[in-house]
Amino acid sequence: MHVKYVLLAMAASGAAFYSVGRYGHDVDLAPPAAIRQAMALGDTQQTQALPQIAQAPTNPPAQAPAQPTQKPPAIDESALRYFASQGDRRRMDAELARLRALYPEWQPPADLTSPGSVGDPELERMWKLFSEGKIGEVRAAIAKRSTSDPNWRAPADLVAQLDAAEAGQRLVNASDARQWEQVIRIGTETPALLTCANVDALWRVAEAFVQTGKQERARDAYAYVLTNCNTPGERVGTMQKALATLPEAMVEALLAQERESEFSSIRDELARRRIGRAAEDAKLTVSADDLRRIETLANAAATPDDAILLGFYSLHQNMSAKAETWFRTALSRNGGAKAAEGAVLAFGLNKKYAEAEALGAQWLEAGAANRKAYLDVAASLLTQEPPPKLERAVVERIAKAVDTDRYAPGAASLGWYAYNSGQTAPAERWFDTALSWDRSYEPAAYGLALSRQRVRDRAGLRQVMTEWGKRSERTAALLDRPRLEPAERAATRPAIRQQAELVEPAPARTVHTESARQSARIEGEPQPVERRSATSRPAGGCGSGTTGAAALQQGWCLLNLKRPAAAVEAFEAAMRSGNAKVTADAAAGKAYAKMQQGLTSEASAAAAQANVSPARRAELSAVLLGERFYAQYDARDFAGALVTLSERSRHAPETTDLMLMRGWSYFNLGRYDDASKVFTAIYRANGSAQAMSGLTAIRDITQRNRY
């Protein structure tokens, strides 16, 4: 049944229904009999019958012969009088509204409770049963009396109300079962349901229209309530229903029927929706009125929701200072994870990286959005120029989060932090780790190439070029850079750091050459470690480590996967096993893991705890001294670096790479003869191009000094 006929039925049985045509246009109403006749027509006939029923004729009709005056219909007031006699004001008012809707010209009696106005005790009992909702018992009582008194007829009003009550229950059942077409059919066939006395039925019919794709019909049902019904709660409830089911434009049109600002809460919610959309799409803006409305609410409230909403809106509209203010307000009102996420982002945009990192660390376990915000702001903190002085705990906290999420951008940022701080060896490892997590990340490849160039690892640099030379113009250009003198090399460092600032946090991986592995063992483990992990662990999984031995194996596996923070935890678990051999191996593993994190002093402490064989201790000492050498070399403490290198030579022979760096240390100290001896020995041994570069540099500078 077309909704216009439903609404016409409501007009006939309700209080002067406002419209049946297009929304907002008044039309003439037909008498109830004509409407019922039209509703009985088929779909085709309905379309044709509507103008005859609902529209006034364009031209004056021909003069019709005079009709005899019809006798006013008899109105059954028994229900009204019964409810009045019982003092049931709510039911009496509902019955009054129903009768006025059915008979607009009718006026209620002045005295509904006068003696004799309800003179049928049996009928009174029926009304009482009806008021108690005992519909079946009323039907039984009517049947019994009709049998005993064939001349008695139940009042039409009582029968109609019984029919309506039963239809209302069927409508509720169909609505609860989401049988939307059935809801519409029941409402159409029972127009007496659709009045202000039963707003819930109107709401359910409107919902059925929405669910069947007839939003305009739903709007008409909601508009009927707003036009004819006066209960404040039902009016606001109607707008809440409309807000939840109709497009915003239709809701705005219904707001025109507001009485004395009764729909302020609806207008508030509409403003929130518009601000929320603009918070997700920076291209959208909202009106000044909407902003003022929600800002007023946010300032007056004790809850964080509106402050969070305004914070994200300001954030996406590039108003980071205002966003920070709103998020601080939300945090002060216990805004939780969402407020913390927004505050971390706002602090980051306002370059308050340290404060952002400290706050974000408190909410790392709150959810993926909070972790993402933390890792991004941590990357910004690490890539500042010049690099900030950070507490060891902060760096470890960032490194652990990066390792847990295998977050390549964070690993790259740790690489840049180390590189810009002059710690080339840890930088190289972080870039390498980043690339192992994301092989497509060009900035990490560039950082790895720069790190290897700084330590003159030409073989390692060319290995990067093999993979990236054709994909990264700036990486390929590193091979074409002219060799610089010491002073010139120092002058290039600020420029290199500026390039680091441009790096996005998300890297890729290359593998060290064997010579680099031998000279900087921190990049992996000793050979036994690699054998153990290769034979006992499948790629991509490291087990659970439920026993001491299993935790030890897990630690080596994690170390091979370049997850040093997780490896430290596994090794520490193994050290608590009580097995002396497991504890000793785990202490050594922890030392390697700390070195892989660039924490040399902690690695030394871990190595000191290890009760290992002399060979293993010599190996650990060589690696630790190698790390100290790289740090001193990067800090341009060439004299100290040479002392450390000599001390290391007592534990392990110097690799070619370390010999080259010894030569460059002599060179930078101006000890050209010593440097020449080292480079000459290397060149004669293997024809190293890097050694020849060193000899050429000595020749160039000594010849220049002669003139």
C-alpha cells in the first residue's frame, strides 16, 4: 500500500494530518469513507485515485443537486466515560484525542463522571479488562454476553479499540522480527493505530519505510508526529529517530517544526557530525555557528568527548596549537587513549617531540592507533638536527617498540640518530635491520650506503649499489663523489645530516660482506650461533622459550632476525634457568644483543657476567673493543682509537677492514709514514683498491705540503 494512503488514513483518524502530497504542501482532506475506498483500490487505481481524493479541483464543479442533511453519527463515549470514572487520566486523554481525530466537530460532555453516565456494570467490567490489557478476556466476555442476550451489541468503540490493540501487538511483533513489509501492511490496514495516542506505532512504521528504501515516506510519518503531537518527550524522540535514520537534509527540514528550542540536542548532534566529517577530510570546513556551538559545549562540559572532537578537527585543519589545547583539556578530563593519541600527534606537529614520546610511551598498549602515533613521533624525535641528547632509557624504549612491531621506519630513524651522532657502526646495523623488514625502503638503503662509505667499506658500498644503483639516483651518486681531504670530509657532515632529516621512517635490507662481518661481529653472532639458528629454527619463527635451553635458542634466533630487544628478554629468561652452561651462553648472547642495539657499555657489563670459555671471552673482548674503536674513530679520537685497536689485537688478529681504518687513523693524525706502511702492506697482500686510495691520498697531501 502506498504510504500516501497510509498518511491519508492517519489524517482521517488522527488530528488534521498536515500533508499527503510533496513535503510541505497543504492539500484538502477527503472524508474517511473516501479514503478507505481509495486504500482498497489496487496499486494502479491508487495512483489514479489520489488526485481525486487529495487535491482540490482546478475548475469549480458543476452545481450538484442539493443533498439531504445527514444525521450526525452516534459517538460511543463509553470508553471515555469509563476511564474518567476510574480516574485514569492518561487513558482518558488518549481516548479524547482519538475521538477528536475521528470526529473533528465533536465536543466532549462537560461532566464525564455524573451518576448514570456509566450504567452498564457488565460493560464497565469489559472496559476494566481492556484497560488491564486482557484482550482475550474482553473478547470472551463479549461473546458470552452476545450469546446470552442476542439483542445486545458490543459498543463499536470497544470493538475498534480491541481490533486496534491486537493489530498494534502484531505490528510490534513484525517490527521486532524485522518484517518490514508486514509492518507497513498492518499500519495501512489499521489507521486507528497511527495517531498521537500511539506514537511508538508511528515510529515503527517510519522505520519500516526506511528499511524498505522509502525515506520520504518515513519523513512524512515523523512530520505527522511533529505537526500533531504535543508530548515533549515524544517530539524529541521523533527527532532522534529521524536523526538516526534519515539523511541530514531531511532532518534539517524537520527541524523547522521546532517549538521553543526543544531540539537543541538534535542541532548539537548535527554540528558534531559535520565537525567529525571535517576532522576526517581536511577539504571540508564547518560553519562558525557549528564551531561556536560545540566549543561552548566543550568548555562547559566535564566530559572529554567534545574536546577530543574539536582537537582532531583542529589537527586536520592545520591548527596544531589549538589542537594541542583541546587535547590537553581532554586529557585533564580522563579522555583516555583517544585523547592521548591526538595529544601525541599535536605535540609532534608543534615539534614537542620529547613530550610527545613520553606521553605516547604511557599508551603504547592501548591500541594500534596509539602505537602508530608513538612510533611516528619517536622517528621525528630521533631524526632532529642536531641529534638531541636522549637518556639511555628513552632510546631503549624506542628500540624495544620498534623491534616489537618490526617497524622499519623506526629502525631507519634509529639509524639516522646513530649516524648523526657519529656512531657509524650502530647506524649501519639499524639501516640493515630496517631493510630486512622492508626491502623497498630507499632512504634506509641510502643511509646504509652512507654508513659504509664513512668507514670506507667499498665492498659493502658496492653491494648496496648492485641492488640500488639503478633505483636510487642519490645512492648511485655516492660512488661518483670525489675523495675529500680530512677537513673537507668534516665540512660535509652537516650536509649529510640535512639529508638525513628528509628520510621517511620505513626502510629495507642489504647483507654485510664477509669482511665486514668479521670486523664488526656485532652485526651477527659468532659462527656457532649462526649454525645453531640455521639448524634448529625455521625461518620466521623462534619458538616460545618455555625452558632455559629453549629460551637460549629463542634468543639466538631473534638475534639472527635482527630483533635485539626481544633477544635480550629471551637471554635473560635463559639466565634464570639455573643451568650453569645455559646461563653462561645466555650471558654471552645478551652481550651480543646489547651490542646489536649499540649499547656498548651494557654489552661490556653483560660480558663480564658471562662465565664462558677463554676462547669465547677473547671473542667477546675483541668484538667489544672493536665497537669501542668504531665509536672513537667516529668521534675523531684517532689516538684513542689506535690504542683500542692495539688492545684488541691481543685478542684477535686485525681484519683487512680494521687495518685500513688503522691506516686512516694514522693519516688523520698526520702520521703519513705510518699510514703509508699500513696501506702498502695491504696493497701488496691483496691489491686492495681502498689501500691504493690511501696511498694516493698520502701522496697528494705530502706533495702539496712541499710547495
